[in-house]
Amino acid sequence: MVNKMVRPALPQIFVYALLIFWASTTIVPLLWVLLNSFKSSEEILTQSFAWPESFAFSNYLKLNEYGNINIVKGFMNSMLISGSVVFGVALFGGLASFILARFSFRGKKYFTFLFVICMLLPQFAVIIPNFIIIEKIGLNGTYLSVILPQVAGNLSFAIIMMTAFMASLPGELEEAAVMDGASIWKIFYRITLPLCMPIFATVSIMVFLWSYNELLLPLVYLPIRDMQPISVLLSLVSNAYGTDYGAMMAAITISIIPLLVLYMFSQETVIKGLTAGAVKG
Amino acid sequence: MIFRDKRYIVLFLAPTILLLFTFLLYPLIQSVYYSFTEWYNFSNTKTFIGLDNYKDLVNDPIVGIALKNTLILILGAVFLQAGGGLLLALLTDSIKRGFKFFRTVFFFPIVISGTAIGLMFSLIYNYDYGLLNAIVRALGWSEQVWLTENSAIYLVLVPILWQYVGFYFVIFLTGMSKIPEDIYESAVLDGITGWRKSVYITIPLLRDVIASCLTLATAGALKVFDVVYIVTKGGPLNSSELLSTYMYAKAFNGQNAGYASTIVIAMMVLGIVITVLLNRLVKKEAVSY
């Protein structure tokens, strides 16, 4: 294979053709869903690829009509559940990370070990017992039944990320505050927290994405239709909507919108966070 | 600044420790215990049956199918996902314009939930209104039922593999950006250009990155649930069942939750064994530049 002549690089046009081909495999299905969400079922069947005749929102308005499989309600539930999960992870994770980064005590390394184990533990490993535990502690039928297990599932990853960040912050400001007689609590929320905003933002975005996209946990832990997040409702749509394909396309589109917005505004964070978070169980 | 106040240590760590014990560590022990019991419909009576569930597991033909499918998924993940990601990264590395655009577009599917992607692909495979049959119609051929017993596992693989190619693409791209420029410069002086640069320099120097991608691809393959649950629910006739979907069906459709726990334990053992083996296989001396 060793050729004395210097081989020219792959023709650029060929490289671009391959890259554009793959790009179109990610764009075309999404575009197909988006465009078809504005069409009637007949139009989808006869003119699947055409530009919609008119941009009518009738499919979107119909999403309210399918009884308790109400995508709009599901969307609100998702926001409530994932928002609470983010808040819980940031609050408890922030407190725990402050201890790990700024306190010295015996047995600290066991806590770090514990968090690594919990981070690697996949959710499916605990799904059956948690189903019982939720009932035992009286959470069944409440939003907390999906919020608390998800907070627990995301905490370890958040703590590992936030502890590393806090430990890298210089301690001078805190030392000065101690000199001025500030309490530890005051140091935490007046000095450490504001400095940690970048890592809180990263962790919050990641946890929101994971929680918003989670299917198995709410499917098992929260069997009440009116309270279920959009991911669970989407899993029911293909049976419940029958042949109303326009409405299904609209449902998919709605579920993707928050992700698209998040991705557009914080693409770098999302890409870095999701690649770093790949080890999470 | 190092603090020592014990009250704060207890107070600040307590909520986290409480949550981790309640929803992760205690249930993990419970999972192990359940796997030795017979337990129908989550009733109050659990019968301890020793290793019987594990014996059933070994003889269960559907577990065989699920294992085979998981293996297909792992192979697909390694060769098509990680391999495809590497190829796209090498190609993107050689172009001058549009790098950011391709990165944005390739990564986007990872942000979307497996549920939405699953529903999207079940619409694509749908008989009457699907994208595939629309293409077939446009070409003047006859329409087909796409999801059959033989094809189902491969068709559910398509969205799973497609979704994560961009993930490996980004990891490889990051790895490539860390290779110092002067290595390439001296290679050019030696007359090595074009694709030979990739084969003889980039890929060997990316060995550590490739190794970690293999681990991620296998670990990720074991966690797949959403897409299969949406597109086929493991059917037709269990032909596209994965261990995760089979476990779900056993546990939450009024069957033996003890047996479902046995499947859970099997999945975890499988994950640990594969990860350890892979690490043994690829861990030699680290590449340093």
C-alpha cells in the first residue's frame, strides 16, 4: 500500500457530500415531523413530502381533545416535575458539595466513594423495590413519587461535578469573611454560591435534560394519567390517537421544542455536559 | 479555607445521604433479595425459593433472544455508532468550513428523548402513513409491512444507533483537537498526507479515546429501554426483546416480580463483566504526546 507518490487528500467535494448526507439523516426526519404536524391525515398520506398547504394549527389545538392523554397538560407536568428535580439536586447537591470541598473530617473519602458508586448505579437496578418503597412512605399518587427518586438518581453526578468546581475556587474570600466574623451559613450563600453559578447552570441544564427525557421512572412510579409527564403520554399516543397522525406529529413537535430552545441557547454546555455525563447510570 | 464544624457537616450532608439510602442503596439490597423470591402482583406474600429464578433464567428462551439482541446492539454500537462517529470526525477534521454547523446538527438527536425518537420512527415504519412507505409509493413500488418478526430488532436498532453517532463524533473530535499540530507537520515533511495521515497518525494516537468509547458504547447498550418500548414493545413475538424491556414486562404486567429482579441482577452482572473485560483488553500503557 506504500505509494511513493504523495496521495492527494480526499477530494473536498466528496467529504462534504458524506457530511451533508449524515446531516440530512438527522434533519430530514425532524423536518418531516414538523411539516406534517401542520397537515391533515389525508394530506400526510397523499403528500407526505410536500410543503403543507397551509400552516394551520388544528393538529395542535386537537391535542386537548384526547381526554386524559392531554399533551399540553403533560408538558406542564414535565415542567413541574423536572423543574423540581433540578431545584432539589441544586439545593441538596450544593450543600453536600460545600461540605466535601471546604470541610475536613474523618471518613470523608468514604463519602466520595459512596457518591461514585451511586453515580454508576443504573436506575433499572432499583426500579422494582422503589415501586414498593414509594407506597410504603406514602408518596404514591403524588408528584414527589417521581421527583424524589430522580433527585436521588442525579445527586451523585451533580455532587462530583460541583465538588470539583468548588475545590478549585480560591479560598481567600472565605478567609476574609471568617475574619469579619461571618457564620458558615452566611459564607455559603453569600460567597460560595454566587461564585458557583457557572457550575450550577451546567448541572441544572444536564439534570433538566435527563429528567425531561426520562420515561421508565414516571411510567412505573406515577400511574395517574393527569399527573404524568409528556414522555409517558407520548408513549401512549400511538394507541390512543388511532390514525390521527397529524396530532401525533404535533405531539412530538411540542415535546421537542423545550429541548431545541435549550440546545440553541446553551449548545456548548449541553455538548460538554452530556459527554461528561455519559458515565452516569 | 478548611472548616471543621460538625453540626454543619451533619446538617448539609443529611438530605443527600437520606435520599441516596432510601432510593438507591436500600433498594439495591432489596433487588438482590427479591431475586431469590417468587412474588406475584406485588402481593404481601413473597416466597423464598433460593436459586430457582436463576435456574429459570438460564433456561428461558426469551432471555436467550434478549441476550442475542443485546449482543447485536453492542456490536452495532461499537462498529456503527463509535465507528461512524470516528469516520465523521476524521472527515470533519479535514474540512475548512462548516465545522460548527456539522457539530451542531450531528449532536442534536442526543438531546431528544428516546420516547420522541421512538414515536417518530414508529411513524416512519407505519404501514399507512409512514415515511418509508411514502418513499416506496413515490418510487412506484408496493408498500410493505416493515416491522416483522425477522426485521424488528434491526429496525429498532436504527434509531438507537442513529441517535448516538453524534455523541462519539464529538468525543473523537475533542480527542483529535488535543493531538499537537507539530506531529502532523513532521508527517507532512515525510510525505504523509491525506487519508494516510488518519490511518498512521490520528487513529493510533486516539487509542485511549477509542478504548473509553468502547466502554461507553457497551454500557450504553445495556441501558436502552425507551426506543424499543415505544417502537415494538419487544414484539412481534418477543423477537425484539431486550433484557430491559423483558424485565419491565415481567415486573409490571402482574407476573413474577422476583423473576424480574433476577433479570435486573443479570443485567448488572453482565454490565460489570463486560466493562471489566473491556478494560483488561484495552488498558496498556497510556498514549502521551
